[in-house]
Amino acid sequence: MIGYLSLLTPSGLGVREGVLVLLLQGLFSAPLPAIIAIVARLWMIIGEIGGAAAVATWQWATQRGPPPNVSSRPSSDRHSSRLSRDQVRAAVLALFVLYVVGFSLLSIRPHQALRTHMADLGQMDLAIWNTSQGRFVQEIKDDFVSTRLTDHVEPIFLPISLVFYLWNDARALLILQTLALGSGALVIFALARAMLRSSSAGLATWAPLVLALAYLLFPALQAANLAEFHAIPLAVTPILLAFWCNERRHWWGFVLACLVLMSVKEEAALLAFMLGLYVLSQAWLARRRDREAISPNPPSRDRQPGWRARLRAVRDHGRSAGHAAQPGLVLSRHLRHHPRYAAQVYGVEQSVYFARYGALGDSPLSIVRSFFTQPALVWKIATEPSRMTYLAGLLAPFGFLSLLAPEILLLSAPLLIANLFSAYPAQFSGEFHYSAPLVPFVAMAALVGVRRLLAVRPRAGRLTLAWLLLWAFAYQIMAGYTPWAVSSAGRM
């Protein structure tokens, strides 16, 4: 109450924390009172930002611009179009709720049947619970206290640890992971509405629903959801939010999405770096197109732009370059500090996961060198039937339409290559969590592919939607994890 009554600071910032520490000193020993005060403040901030973000997202998703020539349409047609859009939004929300409830139950069921393991749910649960108690990602390896930094860098576990103040149970992590993955369908829906707005009324209304449904039916996404709990699946929605912010030109939102993405895990910084390069290239191409549209011929020396225009161009280039470079700087920091912790447990100052690449090498330098010095070996590994099946399984849920936007698929190259060339079969099986961060790139590429296809064949809208639905359901039945999937009984 004293903190809220402090009129000189927003929400009692500083005053509230000081009062909490003062009152808790008689109950707890240091530094627990300070930790409680800081966590309480962080929880308030997250709640306020989360509520504001939810309202803003809902307002953005429900905003409706008048379609072309709306004044010439009868009022009954406009009412019918508005009603169908409302029905589609309700259907997407229903699919989201159905996915969250269904896969929360499916992910909890093995835990209740004592079929979850120390690796990985037990290790994650212990590290996150210790973080909630002020011991950042502390865990136990063998017979001594260790840290998860020996294996991975996952700063996102700090805000996730707050969930244990609501429900101190490992099942809370499983539900949180399901919420994070399911919310990607809402972002896909919003992206499709924005990017297909210029299409015909029926396609602009129903295509976002079909794409969101195909996302939720993606077997690799469902596999990650049911592979106990890991950090890397939490990268899915930040990647999609980065695409959405880029589409809407919300640059601060793009930076925030990339920061959240980098906090998920060390390899996610590579994806943030690729997203930054994508934004930089798009900005450069847009400026080039604008320059050519204004002046088809190269400007003469007498018509050079003024110093203000040149200064704006330099500033814009620097801003875009900053978006691209910042993830790379964080990645270099991850790679520099990670080996120091790994040496304490494994005796080597590098990640033990590089040993998964067999004949290609056991260090980053040797693996990269093999791609240039042993092309025959690289080709032999890449064309193995199991790996080709893995690639086909990533593209099939969206009917291979992602191939129409290869530049989007290229953004996932760092993790796709890491999975494809691993000697550890789980990484390219599609049945664990490793493929989760590839799903948003495949979904976004399919969306861009649909837009390009309709630009060439405007009348192919219904056929495109039917094609998407056919592949989404067919591949779900063949390789999915829902109860109606052919092979789901053995997996669940």
C-alpha cells in the first residue's frame, strides 16, 4: 500500500521494493528479501506488459478495413462478409483452445504415469525451480552441484521460473510449453490476414484459418510439445512475432522479439542473426526499388541527393545493420562463456554436442572445414534416405508450398544444417524437440508462397486452400500425434 501511495514514482518503483525488503528482513535472511522484492516487481511488469500486449494483439487481429468498392456493395453482402470474418476469428480461437487443452493433457499424461525422465524434464524442472529460489539454473550432475551452463545457455528460464510462484509443479512447465507453441497459430493467423488482405474477399477471410490449422497440425510441432520440456520450442512464437513486426514495420517490436529469441538458447541467436540479415536485405531492396521508381536513370552529379537525404539513408542503414549485428554479438558472448562451464564437468572447453557430427569433425572449425574439403562425404550424408525423408517431412504439412519462398527457408539454414548433418538420429527424426524452431520458417515460407502463387494465378485460391487442407490432414494422419493419427498409439 505504501508503494502504491508513492505519488513520485510510477507504481511505487523503488519505494515498494524498499518497504518489502524492510518488512521481510525480520522473516528471512539476506539476500532472500531483496530477491522476493525484485521478483515481485518483475512479475508486476510482466503482468502489465502481457495484459497490454494481449489487448493490442486482439485489437490488431480484430481490426477490419473496408474492402475495395465497399460502398457499391449491398448492405446485406457487407454484413455477410463481416459475419464470416467474425466466424473465422472465433474458429481460430477455438482451435487454439482445443490445441492447448488437448496437448496439455497429452503432455501431462506420461508424467502422471511415471514415464517422464530425469533427462530432460527432471533436469529442467530442477534448474528452473532453483532459479525461482535465487540459484540461477543450478542443477545436480552425478554427485555434485553443477549448473545448466555446462550444457546450454538458456536465460529464458529466469522469467519462466516465476510460474512456480503460481503452481509449484513440473506440470506447469508442460502447460506453459503448450501455450507457447499453440499461440504461434494466432500469430500465423494475424500474419496471413495482413499479407493476404489484397486477395479476393473469400480467400482473405478463409486462408488465414487454413494456414493456422495447418500450423497446429504440423507433426514436428506436436512432437516437440510431447517431448517432455525443453527451451528451444519456446523459440517458435518469437520467430513468428519477428516476422509480424517486420511486416508491420514495428522495429522496436522486432528487436524485442529477437531479444526474447536469443534468450531461449544459444543456437537461437543464430536464427535471430539470420532474421536481422533478412530485415537488412529487405530494407536495402526496398530503397533500391524506390530509387529506381523515382529515377530510372542513374542520377547525374548535378542531381545528387542533399546532405539531409544522405544522412537519413546512413541512419536507416545503420539501424537495420544494428538489428542484424546485435544477435551476432550476443552469440559470440554465448560461445565465449559456454566452454568455461563445460570444462568443469566434461573436462573439455567446448560443447560436448559437437561430438555428434561423426566423420565431419568434433569441433566447429573442423566441421565447417569438412564442408569445403570433403564435399563427397557431405553429399553422401545429406542424401541418405532417412535425411531426405526428414526434409520431406518438414515440407509436406504445408503441401510443399514453402518451396515457393526459398529465401525464407534459407533463414533456418543454421539449425537445419545442424540437424540434417548430425550423426545423432534423434536430431533428424522429426520426433523430438530439435525441429521445433524450423516450423515457423516453413509456415512463413508457405504463407509467402501462397501470396506469390495467387499473384500469378488469382483464380487458384480455392484449389490452393484445398491443397493445403489435404496435405495438412493427410500428413497428420500419417505421422502426427493426435488420437486419429495412424502411429500415435505407439508414441503416446
